[in-house]
Amino acid sequence: MSMTHIPVLLHEVVRTLQPKEGETFVDGTLGSGGHAEVILNALGERGMFIGIDADAQPAGITDCVEGYIIIECDNSCGSLL
């Protein structure tokens, strides 16, 4: 059984954030990358998207984002708080 990820409130998020070409976005809850894919398309080649997630390799992100870089960090990296 294959499951498809459906981003929650996708249209509402994009309408609220209004991403534009060349902007920089940081997503602190990257998850499966559903929001990232839509925002990346709006940012164009000059934009930058930084995705952060507790999982070392969020499920599905490699399917929707070309040229991704994953930096793994375990608890030895310290807390951001």
C-alpha cells in the first residue's frame, strides 16, 4: 500500500506567505517537503529555501527538490534554545 503525502493547508500557507522570485525562506518543519515544492517554484532560480527538520532525511523531500543538501546533526550539536 503506497501512501501519498498531502500538505496540510497548502493554499492557505502560500496565500499568507506570498513567496516571490528571489526571496529567501526558512521552513523549520520541512516534513515531506509538500510546502517546500510550491514555495521553491515561486522563488525561482535566484531564491533560496532552507529546510530544517528533526529527521535526518525527511521522507519524500528528495523526490521534489533537485540539488538538495542534507546536513545531519545529532544531539551532540547542542540545542538551539
